[in-house]
Amino acid sequence: MLRTILTVVFILICLALSVIVLAQEGKSAGLGAISGAAETYWGKNKGRSMEGKLVMITRVLAVAFILVAILLNIKRF
């Protein structure tokens, strides 16, 4: 029973992680990094923006993914 619940949770985490990663913008700054255009107001406050929240959600889901994968690999269930 616990294995089934963990498998369903694992699948939901996988789907959510895929959607969140695809929703994020690329990290390449392009030619703006050469001229220093990356240091704008939006670049400094990125942690409070929607993009910053997506990065944090990605990290949390990645840790949950690893933990559930380890739990599913334990043979005692």
C-alpha cells in the first residue's frame, strides 16, 4: 500500500518538475552579459520575481524527487 502511494507521489513530482523546468527561461544572457546589461533592476531582484519562485520550486521538487526515488528503492516495502 505504501509503495503504491509513493509511486503515485513520485509520478506527480515528475510531472510537476517537468512542467516547472519547461516554464523557466534560459540562463544564457547572450550579448547582454558582455556589456554588463545583466545588472539591471530586474536582475538584482530576481529572487522576488516569478522566475525566482520557479527556481525555488524546482529545487524543492528536485530534492523531493531524489528522496522519493531513494524510498522507492528500499526493498523492505
